[in-house]
Amino acid sequence: MSAPAVSDAVLERLRKYDTPTVCNVLELFEIRPRNTGYTDARIKACYPALPPMVGFATTATFRAGAPPKGGDTYIGLGGQIELIANLPGPKVVVFQDLDDPPVAATFGEIMCTTYKAFGCVGLITSGSGRDLDQVEPLKFPCFTSGTMPSHGYTQIVELQVPVRVGGVWVNPGDLLHGDRNGVTTIPVELAELTADGCAGFMDAESVVLNYLRSGPATAAGFVEARDECKRRMTELGKVLKAKAAALR
């Protein structure tokens, strides 16, 4: 398979910024409604102290509520790992739990250790996880809707299909950015421009922050600083949209 159309250098730059900053920059492109493209409050970081996760989605559906026809739990894991082993770039495993509500944990220590060994940099599930103490030393970001102590009848049902997690549709190969604030998708074609825009956005925000931190503040001074911040953001948006248009 061909390598992802995003360089390692761009991915590394994206890892330097938190997910809210990435979301802020994506808004400047005006390519999607501001209330879409990121996970909702159901999905939470298991290890919020870890740095941002950046990688390409490898998707799967999951269920654990009834015994599989073959009578073997963890059915489908071997095929998933064979697929993941042949995928390029840093990978994020994304599960949609088909049980409603979830009845058992999607992942535990063995699965996370396995995924990390095959080049994965994180995991997201609409279901739950377990073995949190054992997974924590792996420094492997996990995002879930909760925790459960048992794996039930673990079955990986389908691979590399569109999945819906935390209100967001995720397709195989989608670029994901996540930290303690949640997870967002980044259009692959805008990855480099998004990385470019993060520093400029933070510079614009610093106008207000530096004013408020510099000493006694006044309402008039705050308005002036905020106007300058908005002006810089508007200019940054114009530049980013022009560059994005040139890519089409």
C-alpha cells in the first residue's frame, strides 16, 4: 500500500499542538460546520496526561453481547493484525461498539500491547475499556465511553468500514488528532496547512492573553486587544483559505 499523503515532518508538527488549537484552525478554512468533525462528550481520554495522538484511522466494528458462532472469543483479532501490519504510517485503531449499550470492554492490556507492537499510536472506541492500570505504562492513548471489567464475548466483526464514534463518522485512512480534550478529524489535504496555521493562531490568542497577564486591565484595553486578536485571526483565515483553494 502507498504511504499516507502526509509527511512525518507534518505529523510531528501537529503533535506539538493541542486538539482545541487544531479545531480552531480547522474552523478558519470554513470547510465544515463548526459543530461537526470532533467527538462529543461521550468519548473521554483514559490517560489525559499523555501528549497529543496523531495518526491514520484503521477501523473496525465490535460486539461482545453473545457467543460467536465459532465459539471462540477474540474472533477477528488475527485478521485485524494482519491488515494493520501492512498499513503504512502511524495508525489509530477506531472501534464502533455494535452493542447498545456496550456490554463488555473493547480492549485490555493484551490488545493494546499488540496494537502498539504493530505501529499503532492510539485507540478510540465508542464502547469501553479495561486493564487501565496495565495499559498506562505503555503510554498508549486510549479514548472510550467508560470502563468495564470483563471482555464478554469479544468479536471483531468488520474491518476497514466507516464507523461512528462519539457522533463522528470515521473512515479508514482519516487523519485523527486527539488529546485530553477529545478527538478531531483533519482532512488529509489540509494537514500541512493546519500545522502551519496553529502557530499563527496561538500568536493571535497571545495578544489577549499577554494583555490580561501584563498588569491591571481595563475594559477598553481588553476590547482593543481582542480586536487585534480577531484581526490577526481573520487575516490568517484568508491566507489559509487561499492556500487551500490553490490545492484544489
